[in-house]
Amino acid sequence: MKLRRRIEEVCVMCGTSQEIILHFIEEEWLHPIDREHSVFDDEDVARIKLIVELKNEFGVNDEAIPIILHLIDQLNAFRSYRREIES
């Protein structure tokens, strides 16, 4: 069972504001498990932390974020597929 978190808790965990997280959703970089009620799971929290780190620590601009996220998603899908066929 995935842990569900409200946006207020996620803001504290990720060190960012609701406005920033809502921006991530608007840009479609993030797809919360319950968009209507702003409920997030652990994968969402990890993605928010990654985006915040890319922007704040590495200076990545908004145009590059979706490219990086897509590449990471592809890498994770490949790893999952590889584990599946090796089992």
C-alpha cells in the first residue's frame, strides 16, 4: 500500500511551496495520485525533490526539465523491464 500525503506535508518534506508544486503539476512534470485533492505518494515526493534539486542545485531551466524527466522515466522503465526478464 502506498503512503498518501497531502500537499502541506509534501511542501515541508521537499522544502518548497504549494505554488511551486502546483506549477510542476501545471507543467505536467508531476501527476499526483489524486490531483483534485492534491494527494501525493512516495514516487510523487521523490519526483518533486528531484525537480527542486535540478532547478535549485544545478540551475536547470524549465525547458530542460521535461527532457530530463523523460530520460529518467525511460531509464526506470528499462530497469524494471530488465529485472522482469531476468527473474
